[in-house]
Amino acid sequence: MNIRFFYPPYRLAHVYEGQSSPLVPIVQNLLTERGFYAGPTSTVLDVETQEAVACFQHAEKLSITGILDPKTYCRLSETAPRTIEPVKAKIRAATGLARANILITKSRRQLTLFDGNTPARQYPVAIGKPSTPTPLGNYAVATKIPNPGGVLGTRWMGLNYDAYGIHGTNKPWLIGQMVSNGCVRMHNANAEELFSLVNIGTPIYIRE
């Protein structure tokens, strides 16, 4: 067993949204080095930083809270970047639509769930800011996590690409805007419904 001693520059404590801490700019710089954050440095934990923390937690398989806690800070400080392969889905009975596929149209801020070629549901969404855009392309649902909490709301559906995903929100009034770090945000009720209708491997098409 290998043990690594770690000596943080400040006392480690939970830092919540809107709170000030000298750890916040250090964390922002570490997140920037790992490609999770592209905003300005500040001593206040804002929504953008909180979302970046949540994405890092997801990538590192930590509890997804968006809260700057001691475990997240220690992992962020000591972990070198590495490729994370999505876990292969176990064989199980399908619970969603048999031919489900998702189309996200950025210009309309809209997510459409199809059953084959037939539209089944449409939902308004928030997408990435111009500086951290939601990536165009063809992807698939790689992970499904109920009740991740914090900025991720009540459901997380991770893409098989980097740390992007479709998730709920704790800021529902921002739905329909370009405000995220690249993830697609939904109203929690809509995210919960979508979560129940898709499976691991459901195709996701993101178009302009």
C-alpha cells in the first residue's frame, strides 16, 4: 500500500456556493490545468466554478455535489490527468424506449427525444457559454446517476466524451440560456422523465 502525505496551504473545510475562501483561486487554477474551468480567478465559489468542480468529481468518480470539500481538493491536487473510459453497460432488461435517440439543437435550446424517427418528447435546455460551448457531434449515454445533487440537480446522464453530460439544475430560471461549462441543463422534472426513458448506449446527436 502506498501512502502519500499531503500538506494543504489552508485549512480544508467545505466551501459552498457564494462563500469566500483562499482555496477557491487555487482550485480554479488546478481545474484550468485539467481542462475543467476557463473562467476568471476569484476567492468566491461561483456557479461556474461549482459546475467545474462537479464535472471533475464525475470524472474522478467522486460523489457529485459541486461542493469544494476536502476529498475533492486532495484528489484535485494530487491527481495527474488521465483518460477515463466509460463503464460498459451490464446486460439487463431495457426500461426506456426501445429505439430512443436524443437530438439537441443548440440554436433552439431544445432537446428532442425520438422513438426511432418519431418525436416522443421535447424539452427546453440551457447550453454552454460561447467561451465553453456544448460540443457538436454524435455521442451516447455512458453513465446514469440518480440524485447527484448540487448544480447537477436530480439526474445525471453522462456522455461518452470528456466530462460532458445532460443533467438537472438548481437554477431553473437559467434554462433556455447559454450559461454552462458545456453540459446540457434541464428542468429537474424533465431530466427525471428523460432519465427513465433512455438507457446506457442511447445515441445523442448535438447539432447547431
